[in-house]
Amino acid sequence: MFRKYSNIKLTIVISLVLLCTSFLGYFYTDDGFFASALWPAAGFSVGLYYTYGKRSILGIIIGALAAHLLARFLMFDETVFLSISYSIVFTGYIVIQAILFKRIMPDLEMHSDRNLLNALLYGVSAFIVSIIGGVISVSYIFITNSSIGFLNTLINWTMGDFFGILIFGVAVIFSNIYDSKIIKTKKNALMSGLYIASFIVFSYIIFSETFVNFTYVRFGFLFMLLYFAMSFFFSYRILLTINCIYIIMYQLFLTTTSTETNLGYLILSLNFYLLILSTVAVIIRMVLHNLETRNSLLSKSNKRLEEVIDSTYSLLKLSDDLLNPNSKMGENYIKRMFTIATKIFDYYDTASCYIKGFDKVTYIDAIGYDVDYLNSLDWDIDGFIWEMEKPMHIVKAEKRLKGHVKNTYQQYNERYDPIEESIRFGIYIEQDIVGAMSFDILEKSGKKFQTHHYESFASFQKLMNSFFEINSLNYKNNNLKNDIVLSLVRTLELYDHYTGGHSEDVAYMSGQIAERMGLPEEEIYNIFWAGIVHDIGKIGIKSEILNKPEKLTLEEYNIVKEHPVFGYDILNKSEALKDIAKLVRHHHEWWNGEGYPDGISKEDIPLGSQILTVCDSVSSMATKRPYTIVKSSYEILQELKLYKGIQFSPKVVDEMIKFIEEGKLDWYYEHK
């Protein structure tokens, strides 16, 4: 709750808490000795030291000592020496109790189960430190006042501390573990305020016995309902508040007006009931917290499963990429693999991915670091370990880092926290090391890599490098297939003297227009390759017709019009090319239905074919053909506008007009 407070601020807060709770304890007297019924300060000091350790010592000492001095000077008729000596001894024993409890009791925050064994250990620890505190305090009292009954006083004192630690200690500890720093919303603050006000009113009515028949004896069980409500809707902080209200109210009203002859027994029963109420509330809150935690873990597991599924899908999709190990595509592959790794693994604080250059290290992605800043540092490439066929688990990684960064380490250290551990592994392409990934744990986190973390990274490294080999092989195979197709198309262009380079022009423009229209990647791919092979059906037409310098006869023209069908028949024989075949068949259809071979119109024409029609015409106008001259971009624009909605799809024409007006067509032919 106060973990981020400075030492001074924390000391002030703890001093005030111990001042109030220690002074409150002085109201519980039985046979003339305080702490015989309940000592709240024992619980608060144990809980605060358990949570904040040595940071809380000064605050506990100041608060407790001030409360003891103030109470003894005001409430006891004794010498100044006795008041001061008692205050010092009582403050000292409460500090000893807090330190001993932390040493005996296991770390609750580190044990997520918090089962019955922990509860038993807590009770045993509380009892042990209560006895030790009682022995110290009562022994000193006995030395200064031998008339007291040592054993009886020791029992009463131990019981007071024990109740205080059980009722308040666990609530303080759990409040610091689970309660947020602040009440998050005005609604929560209002609800908490109304609940506390209601508890005060109810406590006053029932302990003061304002109404004759509405007494603690008859209706004290209603407190159970209020504590149930607290456990379901409010925090441990509220539990501490109502526990304090409970004991203040019964001390102010019930014990002062009670006709009970054995007041000690009445106080004991009240405190025992409070212990039951508080314990039930804590148990219910623990159960609810465990349910919330399990639901949270389930939700997190579902999210992690989705991430893993998504990452697996991304991993499989990598095999569809054209990955060239000798180009930026290889770098993109490594970067994508790093992204997948950061989704699959979550046990790290920072991570980075870098590639090996000829004489430098280049960072390409990172979590927790600025990539541009890392690349600005003076890295010693010779200091890096690259040949990592298996992951390396590096302990005290910061020392190794100093050797990597050379003279810029001080600058780096001022910006980033020191690294405690790292797991690093190499990235290979065909047996050549090209880069590495590093997953780090910072010193401040207190975490440690375990064996299963190392094994997970080792499996991922094997998978990653295997996938790259597969993708690299796919790249080579795809290149081979692409080269074969282009060779066939270029052979056709030798067969048709007037279309040299035309197919590649149409493919380029079609791909650009399809991309500008926001079509899916797969559709863009199909349209591009349909552009490459759109005239492949001309292979079925006699060369003398295709290359005839004179104007074609009607019969010859009708033969040429069959080439989309011939192309469709060739491509449709392959299951993988059926979609492309359909685009090729309809690339001479007109928007108004006067095209060929099927005479379909408007949206019945596949969108890819609509794009091919426009790009085919633009390419024809931009290059020399029989009986035509090369048209300028302006003339092409006029032609497109003239035949928009007649021969050409309006939306495709609009996109092509923008393409030409942006100078993209001229740029292409200038750099071709």
C-alpha cells in the first residue's frame, strides 16, 4: 500500500499508525494491567515490519515510544523514571516481536496457495512471539513491582498480544499484498464511506443499548452480516477500520455501562467474537481472491492460447513469403520471428534482436529498448558471441555487456537498468550465423531463469532455424518456377513480335492498381500473374496472323479473339491456376457487354479481369503497335475518360487516372 513512499514519508505514516494503535491499547485494562485483553499495536507492528522490513523500524519505534510516554504520563500515577523505562522496554519488545515474527513466518506473498498450513504457521508464529514479548515485558514489570502475580500477568499479557496479532496483523499484511494504493473511483469511495458510517451507527446503537430490547446479547450476531458484506465488497483496509471501530465502540459504551461483574470475561468474549468475525472475513476474501485469481489466470491462459495460435499461424504463413536470405526479406523474417517469440514467451523483462554485419552490430527490434538508441552506441562486434548453436544462459550479464558497449557503457547505464541474466541464441541461414536474439531479466525484478525456460528457448531456436531453411528452399523453388513461367512468356513474345515486354508491363500495372484498390494479398498475387500470362492463349494462333503487318481480315480477327479461351483452357488444367485462368478468359470483356469471348458485362466481369482490361489497353497505347503510334500520358487519359463505362470499369479507370496523373506510368517506362 505504501511501497513507493520515500523512507521519510513511510516513517511518518507508520509513526502515526503506531501512535494511535498503541495509545488505543491503553484503554484495555484488567486488574490494572494494560494489554491483558487486546493490544492492537502488536498486530500493526508485526504486519508493517513483515511488509516493509527495516524501512519500518524507525516509524514503529517513534510511534510506539511516543504513545507509551504520552499514555503513561497522562493515565498512570508513577515516577518519571518508571514511565520512561516502561516506555523504552515496551517499545523494545514490540520491535523484537515484529523481527522474530518475520524470521519465523514464511513469506505469504510468495506462496500463492496460502492454505491451511500457512494459517497454522501464522497462528503458531503469533503465539511464540506473544509469549516472548510477554516474558520480556512482565519480567521488567515484576522487577519494578514484585507484588504482581507473575504467571497470571504473563498469561493476560500474552493473550492481549496474541489477539492483537491475530486480529490486526493478518489484515495489515493482506492489505499491503492485495489492496490498491487508492480507492479507484468516486463511487467506490462513496460506498466505502457509507459502509463505515453504517457500521459506526450500528455499533453505537447495539453497544450503547439505546433501544431497550436491541442489545449486544440479543443482536450481536448481526455483526456477522456486516462482516460478510465487508468481505464481499470491500478491502482489507476497510476490515482494519471496522475492527478499530468495533473495539472503540464497545470500550466506550458497553464496558462502561455493563452490569457484568466479571469485566475481564466480557472483554475476552467481545475480543474472541471480533477474532471470529475478522477471521471469517479474511477467509471469505481469500476464497474470493483465489477465485478472481483463477478467473484471471484462465483469462490470461485463454489470451496466451490465442497468442500462441496466432503466432503459430504467423509462423506457418512465413512459408508463403518470398524470403531472400541475401536481401532485406531475410531481415524481415528474423524480425517477424522475434515478434512471434515475444508473444510465445512472457518470462523476461527486456528483449532484443540484432543482426551481424561485416564490421558492426545492427539492432532491428527490441522490447524495453529504443532500437535507434542502441544502434547509436559503440558496440564491439568482436566481443559478441555469435556461434550459438544452442541457447546460452548468461549469469551476471551486465559484466559481459560492459565489454560489448566499449566507451559508451556509462551513457547506456544511465538510461537502462542493469541486466542480471540473459538467454541468447543464434540465428542461422544455411549454416551461416546472421544474427541473434537476447531475452533478459533485470536485477531489480528478482526473477531467475529456470531450466524449463532454457529448454523452451532451445526448442524455439531449432524451430526458427528449421523454418528459415524451409522458407529459403521454398524461395529457391518459387524463383525456379517463376523463371520457367517468365521464360515461356518471353518465348511467346518472340513468337508474337509486337508484344515484347507487354505481359510484364500489364502485370506490373495490374499489381499496382490492385494494391491501390486495397485488394487482399492473395488476390493481388493472382492478378499479377494473370497479367504475366494473359496472352498465353496466343500460342494457339498461327504466327503469320499474329505478326501480319497488314490489317487483319474479319476471319483472322475472329481467330485472334479466341486467344482468351485458349489461354483459359491451358491454365484451367492446373488446379492451382483455376482462379488465374478465369481472369485470363475475361480480360477482353467490355463493361457494356460488347466484349469477348462471353459478352458478360459490369460486375459479372471478375474484378481482376476488369483491372487487366484497363492495364492491357494502357500498355498497348503506351507502346508501339501495328497501325498505331505511341500515345502520350495526356492522350491515354483522354482515351480512358472517353471509354469509361463503355469498355472500361469506371472504378478501375478512376484509379488508373490517378496512377497516371501521379506520374507513375511515365516513371515506369522511363526506368524500365
